[in-house]
Amino acid sequence: MADLKLTDVEKTYGGTVQVLRDINLDIDQGELIVFVGPSGCGKSTLLRMIAGLEKITGGELQIDGQVVNDVPPSERGIAMVFQSYALYPHMTVRDNMAFALKIAGKSKAEIDEAVNAAAAKLQLENFLDRLPKALSGGQRQRVAIGRSIVRDPKVYLFDEPLSNLDAALRVATRIEIAQLKEQMPESTMIYVTHDQVEAMTLASRIVVLAGGGVAQVGSPLTLYEKPNSTFVAQFIGSPAMNLLGGKIVGTGETTTLELEEGGGTITSHYPSKPEDMGAPVKVGIRPEDMTETDANDFAYHGTVEITEALGEVTLLYFQKSAPDHDPVIGKLSGIHKELRGQDVKLTAAPEKVHVFKDDISLLYRDETVFLPGVQPH
Amino acid sequence: MNPIFQGLITIVVGVGGCVGYFYFANLILDRFIFPAKGPEAGRNINRANQVRPWLFLFPAMFALSLYLVYPVFGSFIRSLYNRAGTEFIGFGNYLNLFGDSAFQTAFFNNFLWVLVVPAMATFLGLLVAQLTDRLAWGNIAKSLIFMPMAISFVGASLIWRFVYAADPDIGIINAIRVYFGAEALDPLQVPFWNNFFLMVILIWIQTGFAMVILSAALRGIPEETVEAAIIDGANPFQVFFRIKVPQIMGTIVVVWTTITILVLKVFDIVYAMTGGNFDTEILPSYMMDFMFRDDGRATAVAFVIMIVVLPVMIWNIVQARKEMR
Ligand SMILES: Nc1ncnc2c1ncn2[C@@H]1O[C@H](COP(=O)(O)OP(=O)(O)OP(=O)(O)O)[C@@H](O)[C@H]1O
Ligand SMILES: [Mg+2]
């Protein structure tokens, strides 16, 4: 029920350590924004600044058009779900959920109604009189979510809410959160995670934070299909996108590229300008976009060193061209153990070939792109 | 013989004796009593493992029973005999006690002590622990408040004798009184209230203890529960009383009962400050009055104290165990 606007927000600890700078974000009502980024890039810090738990040392945060830099957390209309759940251990589930309303001086009838409604939504009715220590991890997480629902906040903040759960439960809870969001299309949610699947499935838009700034903002598919820099290209997707050295040998609506390693020539749908002719670039191809070929317009060829057959796909790790290079990785559908030790040629469709000049995608050449200057993994 | 040399020998013999006991007792058990060979090797190993804990615990249990359990029964029996210890008089000493108005005063005063001292020391300790938590100079403040813990009760009493001195040139209380035009008096002779003036000394000493334990407990509270409460709209008082205090309740109870048990043991303060005069007697100092003069009666008092302490002690242990889990 609210939109957020961050203008030139920055965070400096102790006057010297700058962890975030120039954060500009416009978040619309009803969006589910996911913050991703390497560990320590400031995701939690930014979330806590929005919550009001951390002071904003520069710039402006608006919620619903109102500057809230100095508004205490409880008056910002936000609710937060912590990674460790942060349930009050001495209170029953019911009291945990009712706490905020009791503090706000709501009547008993009102409190009961809100708590019961939230409990019904999260299937917690049978646990209302238990203490948190008598609940499983998934149930605790639901109580933590229930505690925020009860307050009917404008903005929900989640800091890695699922990372303490085991894999199966994480999937189940992720789906529950997606359903919850559907039931509450009005509310805005901001969600921090390390998990790419969570980010790709839940987000309406993903914010990639790195090196103290925003590397790219966009829908999950935009980030996947049109990353603005080599950083984002390699950060989103697993295994990471292959980056091959090459140069531009044909410009125009589409770009023709000659590759150093493996030596083939391929075409990309990225447009280029005449002055790009001969420019050294990085050619990005996702492992899953690579296909085996016999033709001469291959993108890459090399000896397969290791194969990992995962059932539905097989990962091919090629011999490194130099010890400090990452190996090129191919992902072919089906089982291809026989390719181990063989010389394999790979290519990719033109629309799957990304071109980066000076680490910036040719698609974004006219925009300012923030390069984090750190390794994505 | 040179006393240093003597001391060294004692240490070597003591430590060596302990190590030797464990080593040889273990050796004998494994080699000779239940040897791990022959047809019953497996069974012997199991039996040896069952005996071993008791073997190792034996010295401690022996010392404890000799110096703790035996005296309890010894005292009880002694309390049933007359002053000289020659004649069995049943519960005579106890009957005499309860009839003695001095004992009743001591009992009542002790009741006040138990009520006030642990409560105040715990409360102040908690307050200081919370207030100094975020301060840059909090650790200095804490060290200062902890310092009285290092002073013996008699030493502390001596310090407070100066504070309470009737001479306005020495005692700060009377200095202030005189400054405001009131007359100097001896605080320790003010009926009823003098009890509280004595309690202040023990509170002064024990606040540091409570502070240290509670400060550690406060640090152990997950920061996120506090942050969640702040987001839920709780003000600092509500965060403290509704989120923090309940989470460390177990520790508070342990501190409280520990001080309660101490209160029932301290006689030094009363002994050094008033000698039990002016109606300030408490049970331990009352007991001291009879010790070596009428051991029958003194042990009877000791027994009364023990019976009073026992439930507090049990509660303390139960709580402390819960805390450790
Ligand atoms: N009090 C502080 N003083 C100085 N630096 C701090 C302080 N608190 C956090 N930082 C730094 O701020 C950076 C961002 O921390 P933050 O917890 O926001 O990272 P994160 O992106 O949430 O990481 P993770 O994914 O591991 O949770 C880190 O590099 C951290 O070292
Ligand atoms: Mg974090």
C-alpha cells in the first residue's frame, strides 16, 4: 500500500567506512523487490536502513511521498521478518503475534480478530498457545511472518527469511510466500536473499547490489537475458555465463565476432556501430545456451576435461586455456558422458550471444552502468 | 626449615598425591581388579567403566562428607545437648530460642534483610548493567561498581563506619546534616532504620556481583528480538521490561537467590558495625554471640538458619540447572 523512493542513499560507518553509496531506487506499490548480491555487499544494511534500525547517513528515503529518514521504525508502516525469526522466546505464538497490537493499545477483540485471521492464513491455529521453542523451523518462520501480517504494514521487509530452513522446506515456504503475496497484491515487499531461485521466482524486480552500489535493476528475465555488465551477467545464472575473449569483425544491426579461444566466428543479435570495428570485446554465452555443432561457425572448441551428468543435463568443463582463467562450461541436455576427453565444438544462437565492451553490454552503451569492481563469486 | 621450602614441599606432595591417586587407582582397577584380558575381558571392561567414575569421585565425596555432611549431623546432635554438652535436653535449646525476645528480633530483622538486600542488589545490578551497556565509559563505571566485591565484609564495614560516623568532621551523613543546619546524630542508633543503614553496606557490596552476572545475561539476549520489538513499536521501557527482563528471568532468579543465601550467612557487618546492639541483631550475628559460650544454643541457631536457607538453596540450584541447559 505504499511506494518507496530512495534518493542518493548512502551508508557510512564511523565516518570513514562507506558500505553503500548513490543508491537510487523507485519501488512501486505492490512490487516484490529482491535484493541480491555477493556476501557483505550491504543488502542487510540497506534493508535495515529502510526499516529504521540503521541510520541513513546520506540521501533521502521516502515512503508514500513522505521523507522518513528520521521517523522511528514503528511509525514507518513497515514490518520485518528476520533470518533468525527473532521470535520472543518467552511468549506464546499468540502473544508473539499480538505484541505490536498490545503496544499500540488495541482492544482485545481487535487483537484477537487480527491474530486469528493471520493464524488462519498461515495454518498456525493449532500452535497459538505454544512457545516458540516447541515449534519446528518452518513453523517458527510462519509465526515470524504472521507477526508482521498482524500489523498490516505498508511494506514488508524480509532478510533471508528461508536460509535457516532445509532445502525441501525452503521450497515449500517459498511457494507459501509467493501465495501470500498473491493474497495481498496491495502490499509492497522487499526481500533479501542469497538464493537465485528465490530471486528469480519471487521477484517482480531484482536489485543487484555489489561493490557498495546498484549494479542493475530489472525484472528477473531482463537480468537474465539482457545483463548490463559482465558482473551481472556472471552473477545471475548458474553455472555462471562463459566470457570469451574476442573482437568485432562485422558491425551493424547484428554483430559478427571472432573469438580468440577456440578461434571460431559467430553472430550476435546485439547491434554495434561502425567505429566498433576491430574493438576487443568479451563474448558472453550461458552454458545452457551452448549447443554442439560440426559446422565451421562454432563459437568455441576445446577438450572436455570433466563431465558432470546430472540426469536431465550434463555439464562439460573444458580444459582451461591458462591456469588463472575460469574453465568454459557447457550444459547439454541429456547424458553425454562419452564426451569426456574429446574435442568438442560448441556454438549458440545469435540471440543468445552477449557482447560486452569494456565490461559494459553493447545494449546499454548509452546509459551509465555501475561496475562494482569486485568478483561476482 | 625455610617456610618457602616447606610451602613448595606441601604443593608438590599435594599435587603429586592427587595425580598419583588418580593414576594408580586407575592402574589398579584396569590391571588387577578387572583386567581387560582372559575369558571375561569384555565384561571386565564394562565393569571397570562402571566403577571408574566412583573411584575418581571418591576423594571429593569423602572430603565433602567429612567437612559438610558430618558437621550437619554433628551440629544437630550437639544442638540437642546442654551448654556444656554433657546433658541431653531434647529440643530445649530450640524452645529457649523461640522464647527469647532477642532471637525474635534477630529473626524479624533477618526477614527484613532477606526481603530488602537481594531485591535491591539485583534491581540496582540490573539497572547498572542495562545503563552501562552502550556507554563508552561503561566499563570503567562497571569496574568501580564491582570493586566493593573485592573488599571483605569487615573492611567494607570499616569504610562505612566513617560514612556513618557521628562526628560531622568525619561522617559524610552528619556533615551534610550539619551543613543544612540539622543536628548530628548516630545513624546506627536510630531505631528500626539502623537496620536499613546496615543493609546498605551489603547492597553496596553485592550490586557489583549482580551487575556482572546480569550484564553477561543481557548481552546474551539475541539483538534481533530487541529490534523486532522496536519495529513492533515498543519504547525503551517496554523493550526492557517486556522483552529483555523476561528473557533473563532465570538468571535474575539465580542472582536473587544466591544473594539471599549470602544474606543468611553474613554476620560480619552487624558484628563490626553495632555488635548487634540497638536492635540490629540478625540470626548469624546472634549465633556468634553464643558461639564458644553456649555451643548447644549456637548450633540450634545454625540449624534454624540452615532450615531457612534450604528451600532457597534448592530453588537456586533448580534454576541454575535450567539456565545451564
Ligand atoms: N558496524 C559496522 N561498522 C563497519 N562496517 C560494518 C558494520 N556493520 C556492517 N559493516 C559492513 O557493511 C558491509 C555490509 O554488511 P551487510 O550485513 O549489509 O552485508 P550483506 O550484504 O547483508 O551480507 P550477507 O549476504 O553476508 O548477509 C559489510 O562489508 C560489513 O563488514
Ligand atoms: Mg545479510
